[in-house]
Amino acid sequence: MDDRWEYWWVSYDSRVQPAEVEFVGGIPVSFRFIGMGGNVTATSAELIERLPAPPVPVIRPSAPQPTAAQPQRRGSWLWFIGILLLILVAQCSGPLFDLIK
């Protein structure tokens, strides 16, 4: 059977209030006034008009971020040697160009 909760305007004891209505197989079974506790049988109430779906939070909680992984160590020596080579070229480029001329 299809069990679901919907929001409706409900007339109960000569009052009209919004309520959560429980449907089982498309038939209203019970309702609970919004902001109040306890369920009331649906035979003692009259459904007036369906309310729109409840608002959805604007900021949804993000998925949990994975824990910080170990930094990738592969290739770190290559970077180190490359940076040293660049420093060496930058330091010696003046005298090298002087020798070429």
C-alpha cells in the first residue's frame, strides 16, 4: 500500500487549520495539526484544500568531505631537482651568455 503524508487545510471542530494528513492507499486515515502533538482520526475532520509542499532549506548540508589524504609523494624529487636546475640557470645565465658572445 502507498503510505504518504501530505499537508492540507483541515476543518475540525469548526476550526480550519493546516495539518499533516496521513494517506494509506489514497484514503486519509489520520491527521496532525501543525505545531501540535497527537493524531486525530480522519473521519472526524474534513479536508478542504491541499497545501503546497513544505519549503526546502536554501542551504543544503553538503556531503561530508573526505578526510585529508596524505600528500602525493610521487614526483616530489623531480620537482626539487627541477627547481634547483632553474635556480642554477638563473644564477649562471649572465656568464653563460657572455661566453657565447
